[in-house]
Amino acid sequence: MQNVVLIVHLLLALVLIGVVLLQRSEGGGLGIGGGDSNPSAGRPPLTAMAKLTWALAVAFIITSLTLTIIAAQQSTTTSVLDRLGTSSPAPAPELPVLPSGDGLLPPPAADDTLAPPPAD
């Protein structure tokens, strides 16, 4: 059941993207483009493409909610953190021991060559 709803959801998403891209721009979005500058002009009546866009959007939201409900019903009653707490933790990996003559280690504390001269 979940797979069928998921496939319908994905097809709705693709068709919705296509329908939105096919619509003619009416301008005025973000103040760009043409359009009627008369403030009393009102909104034009909805076209068939606009009605189809609304129907696809509503169907997309319904399938989204349906998928959420199905996923909630199939989830377990225990938390992921509860399941992690009951299992024994994996042992920590041992860190490699570097040899003392390695040049990447800082100089020993007895080396005074890097210390500033004493103030008189």
C-alpha cells in the first residue's frame, strides 16, 4: 500500500512541476515583468491550467499526509535511543602508540633551546 501511494506521490510531483512550468507568467512576481499596473484591476478568473494546478497541489498534499500516517502506523513504539541504550556498546578502538623518536611529537620539557632568555 505504501509503495502505491509513494509512486502516485512521485508522479503527482512530476506532473505538478510540468504544469507549473507550462503556465504563462502573469508578471508582477517580485515586482518584475509586465502586468496591469492598475491596483483596482483585481485578479483575473482562474484558467483551466490554474484549476489543474490547484487540484494537483491538493492531491499532492493528501498523498503527503497519507504517507506520513502510514509511516507513523508502521513505526515501532520504542525510540531509536532506547534501542541503542539496551545493546552493549562496541569496544573503543585502540590508538596506535607512536615511537618516541618520531619528529611529529613536541620536544621534551628539558629542552630549553626554545625558551626565551631570562630577564635581568
